[in-house]
Amino acid sequence: MPEKGRKKASASSEGISFEDAVEKLDSIVEEMESDDLPLDKMLMRYEEGAKLVKLCEEKLKAAETRITQLEENLEGELATRSVTFREEED
């Protein structure tokens, strides 16, 4: 029976928004940083966090793929070009 709960959790995490996934990751990190979490629960949170990180990466990649900038070329035709994001340097 616990396996069904796990399947539901992973299926529901696929429908979660990027913002909700990041918020959940933040709460998992806070929980893991506390000294109150037993090892078995910490491992469960780590697994959950790893799945959320993967989900966030996939959502970011999909968003990057979808973001395009329309520009007019010399002949007056509309063309698209991909926009890539780079991390800011400190």
C-alpha cells in the first residue's frame, strides 16, 4: 500500500508548478538542516528533493526552449531565434 502513495506523490509532482517545486525544495532544505530529522526521514527528503530538482531542471529547459524572440530580418520576414540564459557572474 505505501507503494501506491509513492506513485501518487510522483505523479502529482509532475503536475506541480516550477514555483511550487522551488518552494517545496526550500522547505525540504530547511527541514534537512534542522538537527531534529532522523536519518531515515532525511534520506526520504533527500530523494524527494532530488526528484524536485530534476523536475525544476526539466521545466527550466522546456521554458528556455519555448522562449523565442521575434525579429524582422532584412527582407521583412519574421524569424525566430532562441534566447539562452546565462548565469550572472559575481
